[in-house]
Amino acid sequence: MPHDSAHNKHPAHGVHHHPVPRQGAWQQSLRLVPGLLLTAMIAATAFLLHALPVIGTLSPLILAILLGMAFHNLIGTPARARGGVVFSLRRILRLAIILLGLQLTVAQVMAVGGAGLLIILATLAATFCFTLWLGRLMRIERPLVMLIGAGTSICGASAVIAANTVAEGSEEDVAYAVACVTVFGLLAMFLYPAFPALLHLGPRAYGLWAGASIHEIAQVVAAAFQNGKESGDLATIAKLSRVALLAPLILAIGYLAARRARSRHGAAATASRAAAPMPWFVLGFVAMILVNSLDVIPAAAKGETVTITNFLLAMALGAMGLETDFKKLKAKGWRPLLLGAASWLFIGSFSLALIELAGI
């Protein structure tokens, strides 16, 4: 009773009670600003560097993670930026992946043809399974193996960071996987244009091969258009078809991660990882593909969306770089790099063999 009477004597006390959570939420939002500004500055710098002649061979995404790593390890990430960096790494990344769906349509995927789609699907599945098998044989940490497999089989750096939402690797795992797919994607970009003459590949065969096996979209375009417009156009469509398979791959990685946790830790792990197999942003990605297929978005707006999406992805990768420690990266050794090389050789040779067998 004394407590109740005291409370009744001060009704104003209850009036001031409600705004507190809102003020707390506002303060939490303000705490994100330094980190968001830092990741945005890194992304903007990456785009500026991408416009330069030689450095421009690297995509803004790769440049962003390199800048983030350099900043963190040479200067140091301020403690007050931590909240915004983590926000960029998680929430902004998921938003960017959803918006990535607006760069694809069902018609683009179907333009590759039935045989082409089967080759892309078989190559993706075989490459990912091969990478998992070899990674286990080489005794490399499972999350890192999954990230290298995702980056090689789908679309390089963006696939690596998307896959990590369910693979749950460390920042060093992501940085190492991005480094792997970058190195071998660049090698493919420079080496592939010599193969049409050496292997007597027609424009369609070469275009499909480049689109089905080279890591990054920019690398595919650079390598394929050197063999003419027909090769370049088909390679771009084939590559976009691979990107569309990002959604089922993330779901598969989530399922594998949850099953592995159950087998190692029993029923307790099932409860703790119940949400892992369903990353809901993947449904947003698929929904955006369907929306874009309806052709209701103006061409000008689509162009702006591509720029915004790439900038958000660069912010997420910049944040990843800010979370990466060179010492931990070095401690992983050479085995993951060898796995990346083997995975790269596999996807190139396997897809080429299927194209030859199909007579494309």
C-alpha cells in the first residue's frame, strides 16, 4: 500500500514514463551514424577508384573490402563506429541482396535455353559439392569451405557475403573467400579470351562457358565481349541465370549448416538454430525478380536501382573489411587458397566438358 499511495501522489511520473523507450531507440539510431558514415565513405572511395584505368579492373565490391581491411589494420576502426559497421554488415547487406533481384527477370533466365540452363545448374551443383568434398578432405573449416564454394559456383564476392548469413563464418573466413574468388576470377578474365581460338569454340559455346564458370559479373563481361557481341550477350544472360540460383543455394547452405549442428550437438542445437535454414530476405530476392519480370519499373529507375544496390553491397563489404584482422587471416595458411584454385579449375573444366557434350 505505501508504494501505491506514493505512486498516486505523483501521476506526472507516469506521463514521463512512455517517451523513454523512444528516446532510447533514437539514441541507438544515432550511435549507428559514425559507422554508417565510415562504410559509406569506403564505398564511395571504392567507386572513385574503380573509375581509374588500371585499378578499374577490380570491381567496387573488391576495392571496398580491401579499403576496409587497410583502414582497420593500419589505422584502426573507432569503437564508436562499431554499431554502424555491424548494421552495414547485416541489415544493409540483406537489403542489397533483395534489391539484387531487380537486376534479373524470368525471361532473361529462359533466354539461355533448356540445355544452357541444365549446364549452368549441373555446373553449380557439381562445383559446390566438389568444393565441400575437397575441403573436408583437406581439413579446412566448414564455413570457409562453404563460402569458397558459393563464391566460385555463383557470383563471387556478393555470393560469399550472402552465403555467410547462413554459413556463419568469421569475418576472416569471408575475407579469405573473397580473396580466393577475386584472384581466380581475375585470372579467368585474362586467360579465357585465348581459348576460343585454341579450342575452336564458337561464339555461343564460348559465351555460355564464360557465363557459367567465371566468378564476377564484371569479369564475365570483360572476358566474353572480347570474342564479339554474340558471346558477350549470351555470357551476360548465362551469368545472370547463375545469380538467380543464389536463393536456392543459400537455402541449401542453411539446411546443411543446421543438419550438421544437429548431428554434432543433438536436439539442443535444433532449437538454437531453428531460424538458420530460412533466411527470409531470400524470399524478398525472389519477389524482386518476379516484380522486375512484370516490366512495371521504368528503365531510368532500374539504372538507379543498380547503382544503389552496388553501393549498398560495397558498404557491406567495406564493413566486412573493417571487421577483418590480417593476423587471423594469415593464420589460415595456404590450404584454403589451394582449395579455391581447385574449385576454379573444376568449374572451368566441368562446364566446358558439358558444353562440348551438348554440342553447343
